[in-house]
Amino acid sequence: MKKETLIENVRTVTPGEDLRKSAILVRNGKIAAVYRAGEPRPSVADTYDARGAIAVPGFIDVHMHGACGCDTCDGDDPRAIETIAKAKLEEGCTSFLPTTLTVSHEDIMKAARNVARYRKTQKYAKALGVHLEGPFINPACCGAQNPAHVRKPDIREVLAVAKVVPVKMVSFAPEQEGGAKFAAECVKRGIVPSCGHTGATLAQLMPAYEAGLRHFTHFCNQMTKLHHREIGMVGAGFLIDDLNTEIICDRIHLCPDMLRLVFAKRPLEHIQIITDSLRCSHLPDGYAFEMGGLKVMLKDGEARLVEGGNLAGSTLWINKGLKNIAETTGLPLKDIVRTSSWNQAIELGLGRTLGRIAKGYTADIAILDRKTFDVKAVFVDGERRI
Ligand SMILES: [Zn+2]
């Protein structure tokens, strides 16, 4: 029996289009039609009146570690991923990549098994696979990652994880021994190699770029700064258009002027907004916790290492991230909305099914308050889950 829902009285914002007073017909988990203002709507028994709220393609967060006190690496807690997925859904996220930290191989394997178990139900936001952030990073650019667990790039370790759960992305430092070969091995297997936690010069990046590396982990954070005699990874991000740059859009990790610069100078189709959220997101100030053996404290909405004060990640909700970008850049929502899901979908090979509100696409839709961007409803595979 076919299952239909009509989302009425909605402002549909999808890459390239902003349709006020529109309606979206969802049928059997897919978008069957989008009706413009004035176009006749079919009569459907099940309707959702959005009351003028905004419908955007469900967010896809490709870099996030945790929420609500749980972390992807809580291998001994079988409910950790489900708790995180529920929190992500509350942000309007319909898909995400649980992201591991630089921890022991055994701990990464435990996390992978937990994600694989959650994927059997995909009860809340869908875990598309995992993002391994490390352990193959530059020990001098750890940020809040624990240098004790840093290892040299080794595809065998990634393949061991991939036997348990799809590995979609690996953040590593390309200047490490074997970096370019590692990038090529990832590309060959449909895994996105990403340059991150890196001290590379532009020359050190290029062999990996030539091997197919096209992604930058949290652009500007924990990578070589722009200098006029060595433009570093920040310079590379501005020089090379087709690098898909992750942006933590909490206005803390990148100041508002840097966000404006990135959105003014980089092609929109190669920007991806992320949260890099930690277990302290969705929790109040004063919450303290350990991350890869390092102590972190949440104060004034910022998560910093107790020792040294490095930023450890964010507490950001991705719906608020989109609002931050809209307010900071002043760019039209129909343009920036591609940075919150479709760009990610394309890079993950899912650009024909996820990331747009258009006929034939999976009905993954977030309904946001038109002023606050608070989440009012979320549809996953056409089913209303919030
Ligand atoms: Zn991270």
C-alpha cells in the first residue's frame, strides 16, 4: 500500500531554489512532487501544515564526534551511537558520519562495531558509515587529539575497520611517510581521504592531491597557516578550487570575518558545513569530560582542554550553523543550503538521492522555524520522526 504525506504551506529551500507557499508530496519514502505557489495540490489524507516554516534538505554532518554525554568512541556503551543519532535528529540532521578520534586500533574497532549495530535499525538520523579522524595525523598538530595514539598512515588498519562498517572518510596528515600512497589507496576503494591535523607545506600536499585527495578537515583549524612565503594549507584552500573544505560554523573556530572570507572567495560547491561536535553538545555549561585521555571543560559554550586551553571541538547544532552562515555572509539561503547537505552527498556518491528537495530524491527533510531555524519537524525516508 502506498504511503503519502503532503507537507503544505511551506517555504521549500533547496540548492538553487527558494519556493514560498509551496507544498511537498512525499510518497513511499521519496519526494514525488514539489508544487509551487498557486499550483493545484492533490488531495491526500495525511498532511503536515508547516505554517510558513522553511523546508531544507535534511542536514548531512560528515564530521561529528558526539552529543548528550556520548562519544562515537564510547566502545563499551552499546547505546552511545543511538543517543548521538537521536541528538543529531533534533538538529535536523538526517544523515551523519560518526567520527572517531585518535585512539588505539582496538578502540576504533569497538566504535565501528557499535556503529554497525546502530545501522541495523537507523532509528533516528542515519549513520552512513564512519569518518576516521586520525590516528594518522601529524603529532605536532594534534589540537585536542591525543598524540600518544598517533600512527603512520596504514591502509590495512582502515580495511580492518571497513570489514565491520563502511568507512566513508579518513582524516590524515599527507606529509606523513606514505601519505600520497595512502590517499591513492583510499580513493581506489571509494573512501574520501581528507587532509587534516597537518603541518604540510603546499609542496607536501601536492602528491596526495595528485593521488585524488580533495577534502580538507575543519579548514583553517589545526593546519598550516597562510604565510606570504609559504602559503600552507590555509593558502592551498584558497588557491585550489576543487578542495572540499569543511567549515566549523560556530563563529568560534573561525571568526565571522574568516567565514565571510571563505564564502566570498571559495566556490560554494566545495564548502561543507560541519559541527565537529563533542559529547558536551546538547549539555549545559560546566560539564567536564575526558577525550582520548585529555580533560575538557565546557564554559560559555566553548569546549576547551583544561591543560593549555586548546579548542577541543564544538557544541554546535548544525541547524544553528546554517543560521550563523546565513547571518554572517548575507548570502541567499538557496545558495548556502548546498553546503549543508548536497555537497556532502555528492562527495559521498549519493548526490542523486540525498541533499535536494526534488522529485525522485529520498524524502529526508528538516522543517525549520523561519526566524530562529529551530527544528519543528524532521522527515527521514518520508517518515516523520520529530
Ligand atoms: Zn573532529
